[in-house]
Amino acid sequence: MFTGIVEEVGEIVEVRHDGDVVVLTVRGPRVSEDAAHGDSIAVNGCCLTVVDDEGAADDRFRLELVPETLKRTSLGAAAAGVKVNLERALPAGGRLGGHIVQGHVDGVATLVSRTPGERSDEVRFSLPPELARYVVEKGSIAVDGVSLTVAATDADTFTVALIPTTLADTTLGIRAPGDTVNLEVDVVAKYVERLTAGYRRGADEEAGVQ
């Protein structure tokens, strides 16, 4: 699992197709320090597995994207030169500085607008209908792997307030209207919904709700 606290902004340096798999080479000096074959690294909030390659430079690592990942995340549009948020998996006993992030992308959204402040920005994103029930004001959400607090929400959008550190240390500082981002809603909300489904269904039946 991850925490949504980005360790560094890396860069995609190569995209190679190998059958139905896309192999990404990503430069990230910090997360490459101890990266080994089989390790998990979140790239823009998507949990991916490091593929050992003796030909890789010390400051980079390789990842394989299968069709499911390409279809369900913004990484389907990956290209050389694109900046990405990177985070290594949380070690046992590590600090949970953000919130519980699995690296399992729930949907892709579009940056609708950004309102710059003196030092901070308010940024509004589209909200896929199937995810709207999990997004609440003051709740947590991961946007391109960044743990954020929802400042406001309506039927089809949500807004977050970005502090100077987030603007400087993640790709959200350079995202523009029209850009796509990966979303992961709070996993706790999904489990609560599933676990209470039977009780809610029974209550609806008792009340005669169809």
C-alpha cells in the first residue's frame, strides 16, 4: 500500500511496445535507490511492478503495463518526456502521512479549472458518476497518486485546495485544464458500502422501497 505522499517527480524516458504489453522506463533517482525486481512503485497513483533489467541506468527503472492498466488509467497515453508522481510502497512501521492508498485506480478524471491564489491554487476536477457517492467534503481522495482533502463537491465535479508544497513537489502544479488524472477514492468507503449493503436492502424492503 501507499500513503499518497509523493517522494519525487520522475520522468518517462522510454515507451516500448512488446506485444500487448507496454514497457515504460522511468527516471527517478530517489525511488531507484533501492528498487529491485518485483518491488511496487506507484506511478501517478497506479501501483506497478519493477522489472529487473541489467541494462537500466542507476537512476531509472522499468515497468510493464498490461492492457487492463492501459484501459483503466491515464498511463495509456504515456509518452517520453512526461512527468509523473512517484512513491515507493509503505514499509512496515512507516508513517501513514496521507491516507490509505492502494494504487488501484478507480477512474480517470479531467482537470476542469484552476483558480490561482497568492500562494495556493484551487483546482476543480470532473467526477465520474460511478464514483460520486464515495467523494465527500473533507474526505480523502488520491489524484494522480497525491493524497488530497476534498474541499467541495457537487453532482459531477469536486474541488481541492493545493498548498505550496503540493504545487512545487508534484505534477499537480503543472497540470492544466483538459489534462487527465487518475483517481482513487477512499477504500474504507467502498468496504463500508459493501458490508452494509445487506442491511440497507433489508431496511428498504421493510419500508416498501423499490
